[in-house]
Amino acid sequence: MRVLVFQHVAAEHPGSFRDFMRADGVIWDAVELDEGAAIPALDGYDALMVFGGPMDVWQEEEHPWLVAEKAAIRDWVASGRPYLGVCLGHQLLADALGGKVGLMPRPEVGVTDVSLTQAGQASVFFTGLPPTFPTLQWHGAAVLKLPDGAKVLAHNDHCAIQALQVGERAFGIQYHVELTDDTVPEWGEITEYRCALEAITGPGGGALLVAAVEEKMPVFRKAAEQLYRNFRATW
């Protein structure tokens, strides 16, 4: 099995999913789009994973590679092959297929609970996960309108579309599940992320978030492996 990974900043990578893929003997190829890497031919890949980044889906003038990325996502999903988008990857899935993404009145950053909808509880993607569970959030934009035919799998009071599904095998999650012990410290070095965090917590918010994530890490790690296994079952 071979997975294609789209990355938009070096610190936003498959995280703990790397361990799971390694254990499964899955080969994954990362394309660092923000560094000018070209998207390879999609033939020969079994799944596509798209991770986060500090840019927004509408910033095509600032980041022209977004145009080609969205086209690749459209082609991939149209082919019926498995897709997993996390944070920006979730938003790109919606935008590429005709949904709408926009800024939130206030960023959502920190450890917050997310609840499954009825569709989410029935979806293979969330098999084995409880109806409500803690997540790490770090985003200032959100999916505001679903693409045609998509359904909402999870939500919370701050963000109505925390997870979505298109067709049988394309999934997006707004929150982060791929966490490692280094995730929050590394992301805190990214200016856009640090500003979003400190807009809520004030200076020094990074240390508070590190502590909050550390406390929940066993839960996050278990949820990450379950979600990976569920996604893997669709390949």
C-alpha cells in the first residue's frame, strides 16, 4: 500500500499516523507544496492524506499551488479512492468540491469536546469512538457550507462542521488527531498559530496548551489509532 501526503508546512505532517503506517508496512510519500514540490501522478497511490497549514483555502494569489492542489483533490475524490483531510485538509476537501469556507468570528484553539451526529455514529469512519470526545483545535476558519451530497459527521458549539463525509470514502476532520509530544511546541513556533492561540489565552498560552494536551495524550493517541484503523479499512 502507498499513501500520498500533501503538506503545507514542515511541522504539519502525519504525526502519530507515521507509526501506524510503519507498523502496517504502508509507504507514504510527502509532497511539501509550500516549498514548491510538484504533485506527482496520482496513479499508483491507494489513499490521499492532506494535513494542515497556516494559509487559508482562498489565498490562491499568495499560494498559487492551491489551485493545482484543489484540482488534484477533486480528481482524487471523483475517482472514489480514500481521502482523509485534517484541519486545512478538511477545508480544502469542502472548498474543492464546491462548499464554502470562511473565517470564524473567533478562532477555536485549545482542547475542546466534539460530538458525533447521527450520521457520524453510523459512519464506519467513527466506529469504536464514543459519542463525545476531547480534541485539539487550532483554527480560525471553518467549513460554512457543505459540498453537494456531503454530510456532517461531528460538531460542537463553536464549529458546526467538525467532520464531514463525501461519498463512501472521503472524510475531513477540522480538529487534530495526529498528535505527538512535539506537536504543540512545534506549532507554537509558527507565527500565525501562536497569534491565534494568544488571542484567546494572552501571552504564555503555549505552556498552558502543552499541559492540557499532555493530560489528554493517552486519549488522543487511542483515538488516533482507532480513526486510522477505520480509515485504513476503506482502502
